[in-house]
Amino acid sequence: MSKIAGAYSLAARLQWVVAFVLLVSLGLTGIVLDQAFRQSADAAVAERLQLHVYSLLAAAEMEQGGLKLPEQLEIPRLDQLESGLYAQVRDAAGQVIWRSLSSRTVERDWPIEIPERGARTFIRLEEGYPEPMFVANYGVAWDLSGNLVDYTLTVMESMLPYRQQIYRFRAYLWGWLSTVGLLLLVAQGVILRWVLRPLRRMAADLTAIQEGKRESLDANYPTELARLTGSLNDLLQSERRQRERYRNNVGDLAHSLKTPLAVLRGLADERALGLQSEVLKQQVDRLNEMVSYQLQRAVIAGRKSMAKPVAVLPVAEKLRQTLDKVYAEKQIKAELKIQRDEVFYGDEHDLYEVLGNLMENAYKYTHRWMCLSVDNNQLHHNKQLRIVMEDDGPGVPEHRRVSVLARGVRLDSRDIGQGIGLAVVADIVEGYDGKIEIEASPVGGARFVVII
Amino acid sequence: MRVLVVEDETELRAQLKEALEKEGYVVDVAADGEEGLYYGKEFPVDLAVIDLGLPKIDGVELIRLLRAADCNYPILILTARDGWQEKVSALDAGADDYMVKPFYTEELVARLNALLRRSRGFSSPRLEFGALTLDTNAKLVLLGSEHITLTAYEYKVLEYLVLNAGKVISKSELVEHIYDEDSERDSNVLEVFVRRLRVKLDPDESLKPIETVRGHGYRFVLTAD
């Protein structure tokens, strides 16, 4: 589950990809808008300066001795000192023949280009005079008594208001783009959550099934997922039904095999058979052990990912009740040390077989006391259980501890037919990748430690 | 003692009947759950052996129905399935012991004897009443260290009275528990058995183990050690 929630999350992938695309698009939009705005602002400045040039031309009059412009112009900014708008007129030799009132304090040489007659230039001076400037030059020829006299009309405007306008625009533009981006990211997150909600619900449903809180997935899924969830439900149900049917079939098979065996064993008691009676009994016992062992092995479920957890204590209590009845004469004190919330992540039948066989073994061999303790196997895996079955019986001799778990080996040869219980436990434990060990109990009997 | 055997397999049913009769039990047999329920409710049964896989009414349900009808005699189940869930559910329904098929007849008889004893409050198969000892497993009677020879019917009468020690047992009850349905029943013969038992168990009339309660029946008066 951690993989689903972490690096491999669909939601996270979508969120990252969409966020990236969104940021790139908004960034490009911002750059394009910025460029467009600058170009349009530049064009507006050039046009405005050209208009001022035309106003100067309109105000200029040709008199004897040259071109004259009035002291006061109709453009108020040219008459205010350091207004940011300056103008001057030069003759063909580059001598200033007129300058606006506003430019009186701007003493330095102006970077004048002398354009061709009738040509215009528009320059951006990013440094100096005394501040960054736009400069518009216009070359004109004036007819003075039949001679064409060249003049250059120059209008300069400070770039600072323009720059401020650009800065304001940029601040406004990026401010809004960021706000929109943020809103879109939030909206995208909300949309993704809403769109992916059925997937999260499905994950929660699957977890609930794994934890045994549900039997199947909810029926109410969007059409895109309904087929998948429907198939999954069918699979779960058919697996359950199949297991159930399989167990019933094996049970029926056991019934139909063992009843004739019981008849045969009954026949073996016939005195008329004489010595052959023993042979018959032995063969029936061998057959019975083989049949029992194979049938019990056949129904071992093993660890399953969709296993419904089974509470351990009720199973152990039922088994104790059963065995207390059966072994009533021994008056055994059977202790259960199991927390109420202890669960087994596996098949209920398997748990019954493991605990039943271990407990019956203890009831059979103990003198008066046995103890079954079950806890989480913290050392190994949090879904594994550690089952310890102890008794005060004769114990299992060290050299027989391996063989007692093998198929059909019996500790007490008189208990024919009961020798497969521990072998079945060993097989179940193997099916769950667990392990079983036999030790000597501190109280003198056997101690079976099962990790499952 | 009267035992009811409910088993659908004809051969096995016949074997069980024969083996149990050989051990001195009066045996009623039923071939399915319905018949078993009728016999179990109507006959004076002391013990029942019930197969789990029965037609009509299955074994676990039969046990439940018998217990619901206040039939409190011990029940041993026979099962072909080794699974613990089935054993647990059968004992949960009210059975007292189980045996997995195929079984040894001697073991079945020993378990039935033990169930019977336990149901009457005796924990050991050797029931001792002072000098008188009854070994229910070996079906032996000892007076001091001397072995008393009894006929099968004499033993049946004595065992029934001993297992119901302290209770007044009517002649008709005794007859029902020691004779099967097909036998010719004569309660006068009982008086002969009881008289013979008194002579064999108490030759010098010092113990007086069996008391006649006039108009009601007999009572075994000795108390267990």
C-alpha cells in the first residue's frame, strides 16, 4: 500500500505534470504579453515624439537669418525646466540654433544623429543625458530665398516614465499570472481529488476486504471502473465459493473413503480371520493414515492476500471447550494466554487445524497442565503470529524432534491413526512460510514454538 | 445399558450393533437422522453413537434436536472428516466425545464406558464400594479379592443399579435397559436375577447391597469410596 500512496501515486503524477504544464504555459504567456506591451509602448513613444517634432515644425518660421521658433510653445512640458521633454534645432553644421526652455539646464552635448533630409531616426539612449532617453530626430530642408537650408529637429523624452510604466505593467502582469496560476493549481488539486476519488475509495475498499471488514467492493463505481470492480467482486466470490466447494468435495471424499475403511477395520476384529486379522488391521491403518494426511493437506489454504483476519482467542476457547469435554477424566488445567485482539491473517480452517492438533497433542500427553500462548511475532513480521504450546507431559526426546513432524510418525505406537496431526501442522506452517520447532519446556514437558 | 446407534452405512451399523451387543449393551439402530431422532426421543436410551454424515437430518442437527428435546444422555459422534471445525461444531451442538473413522471397536467401547460412567458421576472405571468392586471396563466383579462369576444378565442388572446408585429403579425401567425390543420380557425373571445377585455378592448377608423398595423397585444402597 505504501507504494500506491507514495512515489507511484497516480494523483501525484498528474498533479506534477499538470502543474508543470500550467507553469510553463503561464510563463510563456507572461513573456509574450510583456514583449507585446513593450513594443506597443515603444511605438506610442515614437509616435508621440514625432508629433512633438511636427508641432515644432508648425511653430517654426523662416525669417531672414534663419529659422526662428517662439519662446513659448504650445507644448507646456517644453517650457518647464527639467520636465523630461526637451527639444532643439540645429543647422546643417550641427550648431544649435534653438533649444526649448526645458532643456536649458541640460548642458551637455546631445548625441545627435543628423538624418538625411526628410528622414527620421528614433534612438533609445539607455544611459546618460542626464537620464535614459528616447531621441527622435527629423531632418528638414527649408527654402530660404530659393536656397534649401537643412535643419535637424530633435525631441528627447526621459525614459523613466516609460520604464515605470513597463515595471508597473510587469508587476501587474506577473502578479495576476501568479494568482491565476495558484488558483488553477488549487482547482487542479480539487479536480484531481474529485476525479480520483473512486480510485481512492476502491483502495480503501480493498484494504477493508484485506482487513476482513468487507466481503466485496462497493457496487456504486463510475462506468470506467465498474467493469474492473465487478470482475474483482466476481473473482473474490468465485474464489470463496470454489474453496468452499473444494472443501466440501474433499469432505465428501473423506466420508466415502473412510466409511468403507471403518467397515474393513470392523471386519478385522472377526476372530475367524485369525492371524490375517493383524495384517488387515495394519493395512487399513496405513491406508487410513495416507488418506487422512493427503485429504488434510489438500484443504490447506496457505497465506492469501485477501485473507480475512481471524480472531485467535475464540478459536482457542472453542477448542479448549471441546478438548475439556473429550479429556474430562484427565482434569487438565488448560491455560490460554492470548490477547482478545490477536488475529491470524490466514484461513480459519488452517488456524483450527494448527491450534487443534497442537492442543490435542498436549491434552493427550500432559499430566495436568498445558498452556497455549499466542502473540504478535514482532521479531519477524507484524502479520505473523508466534504460537507457543507447552505441557508438563513426558516431552519429546531430542533425537525424535525432527521425525515427529514428518508424515505419519507417532510418538505412541498405540495411538494408531493419530500420528498425522503434527505433520499436518508442519505442512500448514510451511504453506505460510513459517516455522515450527520443538523444545523442552522449563516445566519438563514439550514446548512447540510455531511462527505462522 | 441401552445404546442408540445412528449410522447410515448398513455394514458398519451391523458391525457396531454386533460389537456393542457382545459387550453387553442393548442396541437400537437407526439408519437416518429422522429415525435416529424418533428412537432417541422415544426409547429409554443411556448412550448414543451418531454418525455426522446422515441422510434426512445430519448428525450435528440431530444432536441439537435431541438436546433441545431434553435428551441428556451422553453422545459420541463418529466422523469421517478430520477437520477440527467439524469436531468443534459437533461438540458445541451437545456431543460429548468424537471418534474419527475408521476406529477400533475396543477404543469405541472404552470411550462409551467412560462416557457412561462420567455421566453418572464416576471418574474411574473401577467402582469401589467397600469390599465390592465393579470394573466396568473388564466387566468384572470382585468381592474383596475374590472374583465373582456372574451371567451376562446378572452383570447388566448389577451395572445398571450401580451406575444409578441411590436411586430407586423400577422393574420396568430395568427391563427396558437390559433387554432389547425383540426380547421376550418377563419382569419375574428380574426377581430371580436380583435374588441370585444378593446370594453371590452378599453370601453372609452383611453388606445388603440391593434393597427392595416395596411397590417401587430396587435400590443399590452402597456408597462409592
